[in-house]
Amino acid sequence: MKPSHLLPVASTLLALLAGFSPPAAAQPEPGRPPRAGSPEALFPSQTVPKNERERKILAVLEDMDKTQRRGSLSVPVNDGRLLRILAESIGAKQVVELGTSIGYSGLWFCLALESTDGRLTTFEIDEGRAATARANFKRAGVEDRVKLVLGDAHEKVVSVEGPVDLVFLDADKEGYLDYLEKLLPKLRPGGLVVAHNMSGGQADPRYVKAITTNPELETVFVSAGASGIGVTMKKR
Ligand SMILES: C[S@@+](CC[C@H](N)C(=O)[O-])C[C@H]1O[C@@H](n2cnc3c(N)ncnc32)[C@H](O)[C@@H]1O
């Protein structure tokens, strides 16, 4: 990989390691240091829409945050922003997500895929959540970018055709190793496997072992609130 191509990824990871900020609603004035005693140690930030397409998707995300978050198990807003940065900085054309829920993280990926002209394949076992996700993708105007597969992802994921640029694991935690084994051969060199809920109490130790002992992989864990995210790169 040319050094210039490493820059976006490197700067992304630096941003990750630097930390996360509170949701847009709680933002103080841009550029102002965090308040003394604030749980956030770093500067707050928010996504500023670049164009009408972004504005439309962000409006749906904001509405979902306000009216649909409860019980949806959606990632926190800054985790979503991180997913978008990761996908867009590696120029992802094909993102595969395990665990759609109502489409919140999927929509963050769509912000990236709008600029890379890529596609999202996302798997959900729950019919009701899948229906809500479809409606959310539609009102954000990204339904043509998204293939939502209803059913048990452990079975359905074998239908994915590579090359995959980014895999996001956010379904059944004990299933992460199985998803990794099925999708790693389809991940392109330089591609990422991003795993949510990687904090000590939640992560499956078998998955953690797999991503931290394989010499073909480079993994770093970042702390995004309580969740913990594993970012694993398939080496070139
Ligand atoms: C944490 S939620 C996903 C949240 C979503 N990624 C977001 O942040 O917007 C996990 C989802 O995985 C789904 N799920 C669990 N096991 C699954 C399986 N075997 N196949 C497909 N989906 C599954 C659940 O129904 C649930 O909606």
C-alpha cells in the first residue's frame, strides 16, 4: 500500500484512539474545551452536513435518536459516526453488517456509501425490526444502496460474495467467531472487521483470541463509552 493511502486510515485510528464526544443535542459551542468535570475528556464534535443528501440522512438519524432508540439496541451516536469514518476512509464499496436492528448503524454506513458509491448488505433475524429498518432506509432515500436479508445470519451470510471492504459485527455476541470464520476469506486485504460490544464483560473470549493471535490480522480496541469496539485490519 502506498504511504499516501495509509494516511486516511492512520488519521482515522488516531481519531478513534483520541476518544469520543457527546451527542449533538448536548454540544457546547464548537471548539470550546469540555466543561470541567464533564465525563468527556476531549473536544466535542458533531457531523455537519456537506450537502442535501447528507442532510436528509442525518435528519432521519436524529429523528430515530429521539423517537425510536428505546429498545432498539442501536449503537451510540458517536459509534455510528466512527463507523462512517472507517468505511469512508477505506473507500468501502461493500459493507456487510450483522445485526441491522432498526437500521441506525446502517444509516451511518450509508453516509459513507453515498460518497464511495458503495452498498450495504445487512442481516436481521427479527421481522419487526427489519420492517422498521426498511422504512427508515426508505425515508432516508438510501433503499437502493441497502440489501436487508431477513433470517439467521449464521446461515444467510454464506451467500455474501467478496470482496468485502468492511464487516460490522453487532448481532449475537457468541456468534462473532462464526461470522469471522465465514467472512474473513471474503474480506479484501486492507479491509476491516469492526466488532461492537468488545468490553470485558460482553466480548466472547474465543473471538478476542482469534483476532489478537492471528498474524494476518492487526487489532486495536477503542473505548467508545461503555461499548468498546474492536477494529481489526486484514493485513496486506
Ligand atoms: C445490537 S442490535 C444491532 C444494532 C444495530 N447494528 C444498530 O446499531 O443500529 C443486534 C441485532 O442483531 C439481531 N440478531 C441477533 N442474532 C441474530 C442472528 N443470528 N441473525 C441475524 N440477526 C441477529 C437482533 O435481532 C438485533 O436486532
